[in-house]
Amino acid sequence: MFARAASDVTPGPLPLEAVRRAGRARRRRRTTALSALSVLAVATAVVAVVVVLTPVRPSPSAPGPGPAPVAVPPTVVPTSAPPVRTSDAPPPDPTPIRVVASGERVNAGKGWKVWLTAEGKHWVGPDGYENVRSVTDGNIDLSSPGVSHQSEGNAKGAFHSGLYYGTRTAGRVELRNAEGRTVVATLLELPGRPGWGVWYVHTGPGVGDVSPVLYDRAGKVLSELPLLPTGDGP
């Protein structure tokens, strides 16, 4: 029944031009889509290459998967060298040498007086008895360092004096006892540094045997005598 009805229908002319236009439009859209896809693919490939070739630096603030970094303390540069300690004590400062005129009497304390002349050392005690120790009688060699010693005393103490000679660089004279205790003497010289001078010092009771020691200005021992009685017995 449907076949007979269809045979009675006469078809109209085909719209060929419209079909062609529609086909061309579809081709243009396909070409544009393919071109866009091609450009996107090329850009993606370029970005991937750049990402591969460019090293990625980790952010300093972002913690990594590994162990936490250990903080390194800054290097401290001392502004000055620490003091160096040595076992040897520095030598004492040289004793100032008092320059006196020839014959000038120096009050040595406790009733004693000392003076120098070209002949040598002179001294007098509380008893008024004068003594002299010559530097010109040939008993002293002024060409080499040396020291002499004279002492007078009693149970209350002793007065010690002597010559130092044979050097123009005398630093000090010390009186040392058997226990190693020392006392520094006073030094006297005539003007012009004649190469000799006089030393004197007082000690208290019970010091025992003593020895004078002559040092130069650098603290080097130039001469010393063996231990001698002080004369401070009862």
C-alpha cells in the first residue's frame, strides 16, 4: 500500500548547489581545526623541551624530602691574638741609678751614710766609724763584671753595701738568702758612668746567709757571690 502511494509522488529537483556549499564549509572548518591542533601540539612540544633543558632550582624556603639541613655556625675571626702564657716570669724593671757628686753624702737610713769619690766607696755607721773600699788599689778588676759585699748588724737587722763594677749596663743588685727571698738594693754612681758604683740595702733579723747578685738591664745575671753571713746574730 505504501509502495503504491510512493509511486504516485513525483520528487522535486535536488539542491545540488546548497549541498556543495555545505561541503565546502565543512572542509574549511576541518582544516581550521587541524591547523589549530597542529599549532597547539608544536607549542606543547616546545614547552616540554624548555622544561627539560632548564634546571629547576629548589626553593630555599621549601623543605625537601631529605633530612633537614644542618646550620653551620659563622666563622669567628679573632680581633687580636690571645695572650701567650709562659712559665718564666718577666724580669723586673731595672733599678733607677742615682747619680751623685763626688763626696756627696747620701742618707742610707737608720743612721748610715754613704758617699763616693774617685777612690771608691765610703760609708759610716751610727757609731761614727768611717770605712772605705777602694777601686784603685788593684784588688778589683774593673774590666769584667763583679760585685762585692760588706755587712754590719745586730739582732735587730743588718746594713749591707758593696761595689758593682766592670759594666756600664748595670740593671739592679739583689740580695738573696738561702730560701730564695730577695730584696732590691739602691744603686749610686758618679757622673759619666765610670763603670762602677755602690749598692746598699737593709735587712731585718733572721735573714740568715745572703748573696748579692748583679744583673744587667735585660735581667741577665752578670755576677754573684756565694752565701755569706749577714752579721745579724745576737
